[in-house]
Amino acid sequence: MIETRVAGIPCLIDVEHVFVQPPLGPMCDSDWDANGYTDLEYTVCDRRGRPAPWLARKLTPDDTCRIEDEVLAHLAERDDY
């Protein structure tokens, strides 16, 4: 779990799934594969690790981008994906 904040409230992010498709170039069948993409699923939890849907509803688009960046940076440090 990764520590972060949502709406100023300390919380944890439980990463459930991560897939990073690096860009494969213009000869691919799909524009998604050609450009690359990241598929990331997570649950916002309270500080005890319990799912907190009330807190997830407070996520803004900026929070979502920041959390995705934090998750990817954390995984890159551990080389888990």
C-alpha cells in the first residue's frame, strides 16, 4: 500500500492491477499499442487499510493523475511491473 492524501486526508492506496504497455511504434495494429498506455486499478483505503468509498468519492481528476504518478514511481523504484 502507498501512503498519500485525498482532499487533505491521509489515506492508503491499495494497488490491485498494473499493466504498462510501452510504445511499440506505428506498425502496430492498434493506436493504443503504437503509442503505449498504462492500465491501473486501485482502491482508496483509510489509514487502517480498509476500503474507504466515501474518500474515493472526493477524488478530483488532479488527485487521480497524482496518485497514478505516485503508484508508477513507487513501482518503478521496486521494479515490480
